[in-house]
Amino acid sequence: MAPANMTGRTEREKKLKALLTFASSVARRTESSPHDATLIDDLQTHIKGLPLPFSPTVAAKYDDLDRRGTELWNLSTRLRREDQPPTDKNKDGTARLTRVLTLLRVFAFLLLDTAANQAKKSRQRMSAVRVMKIALKAARVCVENNELGYATKVLERAAEYDDTLAAQETREEEEEEAIMEAHLRTEYFAMRMTLAWRQNRVDTAEHMFAKCKHLNNCALDPSAAEKLADLLYEIGKSLLEKRNHENAVLWLQRAYDVIGEHEPSILSSDASELRLGIMHGIVQAYMHSEDINAFEKASDMVRLMENDYGDKFVVSLLKLELLSTSASFDSSKYYAVLLTIIRTVVLNETNFKTIMHHVHRLKDHSGVTACKVVEDLLDIRLFREDNDCWIEKAFIARVWIGTTITLADNGFESLREICDLTQRNTRAPLSAPAAHAAQTLLWKMVEAAHNQENFAEAEAWCSLCLHPLFDNAGTLNKSKIARRSIMCALSRQDYPAAREIFSRMSDTGKSEPVTRYLMYKTALQCDDDEFSAECLDAICRTSSKDATLLYACVMEAQSAGNRRQAIDALKKVLERYDYSAPAGVHLPALLRCTVRLLVTQLVKDRELSDNTVEELCRMFDGACSQAKASRRRPSTPAQQQFTSAEFEWFSKNAYNISLKYCTELQPQHLNKLVECCIEFIKLLEEQVQPDDHTDLFLRAMFCHFLAACSSITLARAEDNIESCLQHYLHVREHSREFRRKTADCLQRNSLGNSARGDIISKHLQVVKLEIESVLKLEKWDELDDLFKECWKYKEPDRYETLADLVLVVQAHVAKAGVDERYQRNILGVIQKIINQAWRSSNKDMAKLSRWLRCLFQLALTIDEDISLKCLEHASQFAAARHGVSDTISAHEHVPDTPPPTSPLKSADMEGKDSNHYPPTELEWLASTSFNQAVEYYLQENEEKCNTWADHALNVAQWADDGGRLRNALLERRKALVWSG
């Protein structure tokens, strides 16, 4: 078994060889792959085993250890210098490389430290200085990169070299060397103090500062003093950040004392800024300190700073801070300091924000002074800086302050002046966001004045909101402000001003519904109906399905007493909702209100207004549509508001208007009203009891009568054939319904004689209208039934127009070439009319004679027996008028009209004596009959010739001409000689 010392030596040799081998490979590995993760692990492993203790084996490798340590230190220095600044892309790689270089420096130091431990005593002092310098650099890198554990290890090893240097101080040596070693030891203790500070070991930091102070009874050189002061400043600043104000004052004061030991002229250029920072920190610490004398101390320090640095920005800021924390805030001093800053500071984004921050702070104590500061900032600096963003922010701050404090009486004017000043000194209006912000602030003043009913003041604020500086605010904002101005003018009853404001608005703003509503109110007050109508139309076009503004227009018109405008507004509401209504509005009431207003406007200057009637018809038609829709399921809430009482109201009013103005209404309007009434009656009949139907029944009957009359008028006036026939179909429909209801009504026998007679008279009129419709529609098969309807109820005094109509029907039937059967029936009807007329008490011989003549002439080509019967009737009528009694048999057939041009057009005019048969009619009948006999003579038809000649002589005998006509015909008859 080998001896123990031999085994230990072998192990030390292996370990040393492995260390040197690794040290030899580090340079290659670092340069080829600096981001190698294993390199970090290997470095950490070898650092743990260093430094190696003294031994002959290690001492033998002194030169190798020293050379490898030096090479690696130089490598780390070179790579540190070549290291690229980190970016987002190589951030991780840069962090890894930084750690490699940090560990490499620690490793290199420990190699040199191991070598130094093996050196002879004659070289210990030189090694101590050299290794101490390297240790301090390595520790500083470790602290900077937050490798505090390795920094501790390095400084623990440096402690031995500090002891070595301390031991040398007892020996005599050159002054320069002594000073250098003292500075080196001071730097060592400063580094120990820095490490303790980073490790939050304040007690250790205090101990190390004490050692530094003990070492530096003699003054430090300027460079060392700056470094120590900077270190002390960093410690004090960190304590200040942690709000440890008492300790912060202590460390900062130490820093101030260290740097104050040298004249500024011999310090570096950075020393002045360092001293300023230290003083600034001291003031900050004092201001937050609980020391009763802290404020005075801070003030004294600021005065020192002011003496040393004048109007430097940081000094002014400290003065502002002191003024802010003072027991009594002095606004004038605060303003003076801010004005100094405004005049001297280099403006950048940070400084601008700082100034504005202090403006806001000043505003809390004196708004007027804050306004002046902002005005000075704009006028003295910002208008010359040509930075629109800063100008806008400062301007908005000025507006904000001016609108949130109680200004003097000229507060409004001061804001207007700053707006004018800003406009003159800028190239363009404020940007849209800035304009919006300023207008929002000014709008609060508008609202406040308006709520207090200071309408003139509110209007003035509105005018300021529309300043040209805010041109980029957008159309919507401008329109809103202009509308508020109009509202103020209306409240002041200054209607020309309201119209002037409206005229200056953009087209988009003018067309907005709310704007038009305000101008509608203006127009009502000015009695400008044309402008009112224009505004109402604009509201209707742009209100979509929301009629709120239209309702408001209705209320305004009613308040103004303008019924015409109220009607127009109500009409627009109903049209917008398609004669329905939104939730919460009682549709029937809305319709009733409109109808009542329209009725008041029906007659103007004693004449019926067609336009008003047209609107009234639309109201009833819309109500009718909604009422009918209410009977369907499901129905809307608005439709469900139509009850039987509503049906009754609309039916009665439509009926009453129709009756009252039936002679003045246009036929189309009358037709529409009575049709609406009929529809409402139908809806009522579905809901009321049968016992209550009598009034409805009569109302519906007369509505059908009026509908038939108006439809026939429309049909006769219509040029378009299709429309004309459509009207005749309506006549037919209403006539049939009237006849049906008439039959039911008369069957009940519940009417008086007068009412019954009126209904029978209307029945015949309706039948005649229906006959005309059938004629135009060429429904020939229906004529027979209608002719029978003529005789359904006795009406002896109403056959004159019927006779004329039947004659017209005959003419059309003949012209249309209809079957002869229809023509014979028509002739029978004429016969029946003649018989009924003859039986009446007030016979009109002129009319009877004309009808006989027409029937005679029409029947000649159809049925000669009817013509011969006409001659017999004429003889009997004439004989009866001469006192000879005779009877005439009645015929049950229905005839047609004669041709419009009969042989004797003046016959009617000559028969003025109703007691005698007109002579001209007798003469024409006798002559025509005898001519017919001559025709048959020429045809050698002796029987018919004699029949016609006899009838001609029979008629001629009643002529009041002394027998001349009869004698003349007798003479002519003698000439008709038959041979054989």
C-alpha cells in the first residue's frame, strides 16, 4: 500500500493538471462557442475548487497558473469590449455571454490568486498590488451583473491582499507608492461597502465607510473622491427610493462632504452634475423627513444650489417643491419660478409635461395665476416652438382651468381673447381631438348657464364653442352647439337670431331632424307656414320609424294655436307609422284628434276645401285599415285599442260628414267616406246585439245609396274605359246591397209613411242606376230582373226618368244587335210605363204622347201589333180628353228608348195644354200610319193595308183641325183601289 502523503500528492497533481487543461481549453471554447451552456457549468465547477492551497506541486506550476490567468483575463477584457449591445432578437444570447465573461473574470482572478499564493515573500507586495487591482475589477463586474455570491468570494480573497498592503504601511516606502496603496485599499473598502449595500446589509456598509474614512484622513485625489461620492450618492438615492429618509440624508450628506473636499475646478466635468444630484437628493430627503428643522435645512440647501447653479431647471423644480410643501402657499412666488422656467428651460416632451404638472398644482391654489402661467407659456415659448401638440395641450389646459374656477366678470372675454390669440399664432385650427376636448369643456359652461336660465350667457358660450379655432371639431359637434344656440334664442323669443344661426349651419346640420324641429318652432312663432311645412317634411323624411319629433311638432302647433300645422304634423305622424302608432300612444285617439282638427278646417271662405277633404278621407281610410286589422289575430297592441265605441265614433262621423256635405263633396271623396262608414258598420255589426242593428241598418242603407250615386257620377265622368267600367261595377255592388237592405227594412214594417216613401223613391233611383251599369257592362241577362224591380214598389210619379232610361237601353240593345227577345221585353216595359203614367192622377199628355210616338216607331221593325196598339192608345187618350170614356189595357213588358232624333222634334213644345193630346203628335201618328198602309198597298197586302189605313183615320179624327187631316187621308184612301 502506498504511503498517504504519496496519494495526496498524486491527487493534487491530477487536480492541478485538470485545472490547467481546462484553463487551456477555455480560450478556444469561449471564442468558438461563447453561448455554450456547458461552459458556464464547467466554469462554476472549477471556481468552487479555487483557489488551490500552497503546496510544492502547485508552486512548481506558478508560471503556468500566472500565464493562464493573465491570458484568460485579457481574453475576457477583449470579449467584453467586442460585445455587441443587446437587441430583442439576441437578448438571451447576450445575457448568456455576459454571464460567461463574468465567470471567466472570476476564474482568471482565482488562477492569479492561486499563483500569487505560491510566490516567494520577496514578490508578495508586488503580487498583492497587482492581484488587488484585478480583484476589484472582477468584483465590480460581478456586482454590476448581480453575481453577488461571486463578488463576495472575490472580495474575501482580496481581504488577504488588503492585509498585506496594510502591513506594508508600517515600513518606510516611497510616497507615491504609499498613496497608491492607500487609494487601492480605499477602493477595496468602497467595493465592500457597495456589496454590502447591494446585499441590504446597512451595518456592514457603515463599517466599511468607517474604514474608508479612517484611511482617508489625508484627502483623496479628485478622481477617487468622485468615485466614492458617486457610490455614496447611489446608496443614498436607493434609500430615498425606499422612503428611508433619515438614512438617505445621512448617506447623501456623506457624498456631499466627500465631493466638497475638492474645488470644482479640479474635478471632472461630470462632478458638477454629480454634486447637483447629491444636493437635489438631500433636499428631497429633507422635505420628506420628520425632522422639525428639515424644511429650513432643505431651504438652505436650495439657496446654496441657487447660488451655485443659478436658474438651472432642477433648482427651479426644487424651489417649486419647497413652495408646495410650505405651510402657506405663495402663488406669486410659485408663478415667478414657473415664469423663470418657461423663459430658460430647453423645451422637450419631459420638460413640457413637468411645466404642465406644476400648472395643475398651481391651479389648485390660484386658478387666475395658473391661467396667466399658461398664457405666458403659449405666448413666450410655444407659439415660437412650432409644436402643435404642445400648443393644443396648453390651450386645452387654459380652457379647462378657465371653466373649472370662478373667474372675474371678464372670464368669458379672457377665454375669447386666448382663442383669438391662439388662432392668430397658429397656421391651422386645432386638430379634431383637441377641438373636441376644448368644446367639451366649454359645453359645461353652456349647460350651467342654460340650467340657470341665463340664456344670453349660454348663447355667448355657444358662440365661443363655434370659434374658428375649432373648425375641425366636425359637423355633428357644430350642429349640436348651433342647436343649443337656437334653443337659447327661442327662449329669449329672438326669432330672427334663431334663423340667423340656422342659416350659418352646414347643410348636414340643417337637415338633422332635431334642428328642423327647433326651426319648426321658430316658424310657428313667425307665422311662416311655408317654412313650417318645409321643416315638417324634412323631419318626416329623416325620422325613420321614430315619430317622437313629429309628436313634438303636433304639441308645438297646438300650443301656438295653429290648427293647420297641427293637422299637418299629425298627418305626418300617421303616415310615418302607416296609420299605426308606437307603444304608449292610443292610435284611435290620435286618429280622432286628427279628424276633429280636419273638420274645423273643412270650410274656408264659405267653400269646401278639397285638400282638407282629401286628407280627411285618408284619415278615415287609415283608421278603417287599422280597425279591420284589429279583428285579425294576432293583432298589435295599437290595433287592440279599436273597440266597438271607436267603430261607432268613426262610422257616425264619416256618415255625418257625408250627409252634411254630400252636395259639395267631390264624388270620389264622398265615395271614400261612405265606403269607410260601411266598413265600420260591418265591424260594429259583428259586436253589437241584433236588437241594436236598426240604426246601423238604416245608416248602412243610405251609405250604399250615396256610394251608388257617387260611383255613377265618377263612371260618367271617367274617360278611361277600364276605370269607367270599374266604377260601374261599384254601382252595381252598392245598388244590389241597397236593394237587399231595402227589402229587409220594408218587410219589417217598422218605418213611418214618410220614411217608407223616401226609401221606395230611393229604391227606384238605385234600380235606374243599376240599369245604367248593366247597360254599360252589357250584362243583358240581368235586365229582366231589374225591370221587374221597377214595379216591386208602386211609385206612380217617378217613371219619367225611367222611361227615358229604358229608351236609351233600347237604343243600345238595338245597336249591339242583341237577341230580339230582349228588345221585345224592353218595348213591353215602355208600354207598362205608359199605362202606369196614364193611370196616375197628374197625367202629362205631352210626355205620354212622346212615349207613345217613340214606342210606335221602335215597334214598327220588331212587332207591328205593338205599333197598332200604340195607335189605339193614342186614339183612346185623345178621345178621353174630348170626354169619351175608354180603357187601356196594360202590358207587362219593358221597352227601350227611341232614337234621339224623332220626326217631330217640336212635338213636346207644342203639347203645352195637358188636357189635350198634342195635335202635332196626332198628325205625325196619323200620317206615319197611313204611309205604312201605302207601303202595304204597294206590296199588295190588302189586309194589312186596310188595317193601317183604318187606324190612321181613327187617329186623325181626334185632331183639332176641323177634320182637315181626316178628310185628306180619306181622299188619299179612295185612291187605293184594289183590282178584281
